[in-house]
Amino acid sequence: MRIPAHSVCTAIRDDIVAGVHERGGRLTEELLARRYGVSRVPVREALRTLEAEGFVVTRRHAGACVAEPTEQEAADLLEMRMLLEPLAASRAAQRRTEAHLKVLRGLVRLGQERARGGSSEDLRSLGGWFHETLTQASGSPALTSMLTQLRHKIAWMYAVEVPANPTESWTEHGAIVDAVARGDSERARSVTALHTERSSAAHRLRFAPGAVRADRVRTSQHAVNVTGLQH
């Protein structure tokens, strides 16, 4: 597989998230360069970036290896997402453009149609696009970058169960867009906080036998979440 040198970091990250490179496994520059069809220079640069992002660690006598996050580190990611997603929605209500609204409304319509039709794979992709667009509508490059990294890590550490009632989930998406369209930042924040809290309960750790339910994470910090997210 040959890819552009500037895309090596994305390719390695995607393969880590997909489980191609296992947790704790060595990442040798020579083998990675051969796999992606590039020289060792972009591989070395990519590993440095991925180490800064938390996907890679450097170990004595072993070199670069895929990180092995703990359950607590994984739980922290969901906690951070429950704080940042509502902030992004609040900012989107203040800064969104008509183009953002058009895309968000189109995704909600399509999501509601697919929810009624029971297409779970399509719904997962549409949900991802919805939240990415909502974050972009916040007009904050720093917030967008942070949430993008969080989503990559959460996808790596957690499997997500299909919602028991996907129609309800997309109704919540619609309520978020309505608040954003009205410029009601407090409403956008509170609805998104509730939606994110509910969706977090469907996350199951990939790497631990008898994985802890994500709603245990939510419950353990519930008082903090309520104070930080509801107004």
C-alpha cells in the first residue's frame, strides 16, 4: 500500500483505531515504511505526532509501541467528551453559518429516514458526520481539533452498541439543530449534554474482559457533569 508521505500519520492512526496494530505491539520504522510505501522519515515524524496524541509510547529497549490505555484513561475520554460536545453546540448557536445549518438539517432528515428503516451502519456514519459538522459550526479550530482527537481515541477504545431506539436519538439531533438555528446557546448546550450523556452509556470497552459499562463512568462523576453542563 503506497500512500502520500503527508498521509502516513493518518494511515497509522486509522490502523491503530481499527486494531491492525495491536495494543502494546511494536511499531518499527522499517516495517511501517514498507507497509505504507514511504521512506522512514515520514514514518518517524508520524510516530512523534502519534506519541503526542497518546496513540504511541516509546519504551526502553523496545522503541515505539502502540499505547495501552487503562480503563481510567478511557473513562476520562468520555468525561471530556461530555464536557466539550455541549460547549461546541453552544458556540455553534452563536457562530454557525447558513451552510452549516443546511448540512445539519439534511443530516437530521436523512438520519430520521434511516432510523425508521433500521439501517444501523448508515446511522453510525451519519451520526459521526452530524457531530463533526456541529463542531465545525462552533468556529473554533482548537475545539474542533480537540474533539477530533477525542473521537479517534474513543473509537479506538470503545465499541458502541446500536441505540435501542435510534428514532429517539435522531429526534435529539433535531432538537440540537433547532436550538442552534434559533441562536439559543444555552438550549443547545443542555440538549447536547443530555444527548451525549445518553450516548455514552452505549459505549463498551474493547480491551478489558467484562468491560465496565460507560454509564458507570457517567454516574461516578454525575454531580460534576450536572454542574458543568446544565444552566
